[in-house]
Amino acid sequence: MTRGPATPLPSPKARRRLREAASLTQTQLAERVGVAPGTVRAWESGRTTPRGRKREAYARLLKTLAEEEESAARQAARTPQPAPPPKTEPTGDRASAPEACPGAEAEPEPEPEPVAMPMPMPMRGPAPASQARSTREPVPEPRPAPAPLTPAQAFDALYEFSAPALVRQTFLLTGRREQARESVERAFQTAWERWPEVARDRDPVGWVRATAYEYALSPWQRFRPRHRHPEPPPADPGDRTLLNTLLRLPPRHRRTLVLYDGVGLDLPETAAETEASTPAAAHRLLRAREAVAGRLPALADPQVLHRRLAELASNERLGAARPPTVRRGGERRARFRTRAAIAFTVALIGTTALTVRTAPTHYEPPVSPGQAVRGVPPRVAPGSLSDEELELRQKLRDQMQDGPERLSPQLE
């Protein structure tokens, strides 16, 4: 049974704009679709894409919001705008001023502040209060606005803020120091390649964290040569036991436990980052806690488990590379992929041209392979007859052949 094409969806930026134009919060939109608010946040940021029935329901809701927006725009275009009331010029005649309401006291008009004028001679006597105040308290000059950060500076700030913590968190998922560092660096390199999208995301750290976790828990990591050589375990026996317990959990349960009890995300955000429903994330969390408590009963309390996970990640000396090194590595990898794609395209074009040049222009039937014919006597040269052959030939000549005589046709 073939599966039909997926329902088209607008871009993440357009999804957010339609929701805000309809004055809906992420929680209200999530209730109408039937998902968690964190899932809607992930959809609007582009980290995840809805699938199945949720995608169809989300597409129908966005289409309805777009139609409502178009109808509202057409209605506003047809409705004439009221003209602004004419402004009355102020005059010095008090009779033209509006009458005061009965029973209300007329407020005295504020006197205009004196304007400093150049005087030929210095003024004698006390200066006006407003002038004295202005001389005592100078008006502070407006501070210049800070210069906006360049993309490289913003990336470096994000990397220095979140990279060390992400390396420690990834170590809890993999139990390998080099793999944790490489996963975080690859995630930041991907973020640098897609920096305009990541910079506009509401949670750039969550975007990078999800990418690093996906790379670290990828199934093909087990086929790498260095995966066959185990790294030295932690020195503390308690940390070693806790790390072994974490590595025995399924990858999905391990990731859910690290996000909820290690990082400190709430359940909807954990479900959105692991691309699961909230009940499924809660079930994985409970199963992971049961497995850890069964092996380490002292960690049955979530607060104690959170503290032990933080201690395990902090006890390891896990450093991260400098931001310029990560950026240069990402740019170098992007250039390599671009050159490889160009070389492959050139090779494909050359192979196609060579094939077209050397291909036959007409059909030539293939020559069938030869086969040996059996039952044919070998060709030999004639020789002298033996005595038996001579006797047989003479006998055949002397005797009459059996059979009907030769008939000659005659007319009747």
C-alpha cells in the first residue's frame, strides 16, 4: 500500500505570523490541534515537523487562519476610514475657549517658561527659578545605542555560553568524552551554516542541543573504529556505577531522563524535543527512573538523582574547542562538500558526454556463439580398397537389385 504525499505546510515563520495575527497563544493553538505547547513551539521554530494526523489538523487550522486573515483584510479595504476631526487653531481670545463644566473649578493656565535671550548686560538680581534649576541640573546627554553584534560575535557568545554545559550533558548520553565533544562541535557547525535561522529562533540553545543529541545517539556511531576501544571509566566507583546504569537504558529513555532530571526541562518541552507526545515522554521518564532506582535505590528521589547527574557531569574534565576553531571547521567542511559536489557533477557530465560520443547509432544484432555438431563422420582422404571392400563391390555389381522393374510411360 503506497502512502500519499504529505500535506503542504507554510514556512515556520509564516506559521508563527498566522498564529499571532489571529491573537492566539501557543497554548491555545496547541489545545485546538491536540498537542503540547512545546510541540507548537518546536513546529514554529523549525526544529521538528508534524507528521500524520497532527500534520493534517495543523495544516487545516493554518489554512483557516489564513482565510480569516484575508477576509479581514478585504473587509478593512471595503470599509471607508473616518476622516480625522479638524484641528482648531489656538487663539488668544478667551471667549473662543470651551466653556467649563458647571461645578468644576477652572484650572489656572501654566505660565510659559522664560526663554533665555542674549543680553547685552548681565542681569542683576535673583534669576528665575526655572533658569537656576537648569543651570544647577544639566540635562544628561542621551547615551549612544550599543553597536549590534556581527554574526560571528553572536555565534561566539552563544558558543561560550552553552558549549561547556552541552558537552557535559552529551557525555551522560554516550559515556565517551571525545564523542561528546565532537557531537557538540558538529551541532555548532551546523548552526553556523544555518545561522540566520538559528539566530531568529526563540531558543537557540535548545536548537543546538537537539542537534547534538541526535548526532551523539545516531546508530551509525557504533560502526566507527574508535567505538571498539572503550574509554577509561570515571575514577569514583559511584560515578562509574551511575554511568553504567545510564548506558544500559534505551537511548530514548536515557535522553528523556537527561533532559528532565539533568537539564531541568518541563515535561512538554521534553516531549517536544524528543518528538514524542507528553504521555509517551512521561512513560519513558517513569521507566527510566524505575530502572535507575532498581539498580541504585538511593537515587529514587528525583532531587537526589538531579544532584548526582550534575556531579557526574561536573567531575569529568570536559573541555570544548574555541569558537573560531569551530567556525573555521564548519566552513572548511562546507567548502569540502561543495567541491565534492562540483567534482561529482563534472564527472557525471563527462561520463555522459563520453557515453553519447561512443555509443552506436544503429542496432547491431549480437553474433551467436558457435556450437559443435555431433554425428558427422570426420573428413578423410580416399585411399586404396581392402580385399574385403573389393569383394563387396564386385558382389553388388553382379547381383540384381531387388525391387520393381523400371517402368516406362506409354500411351493407352
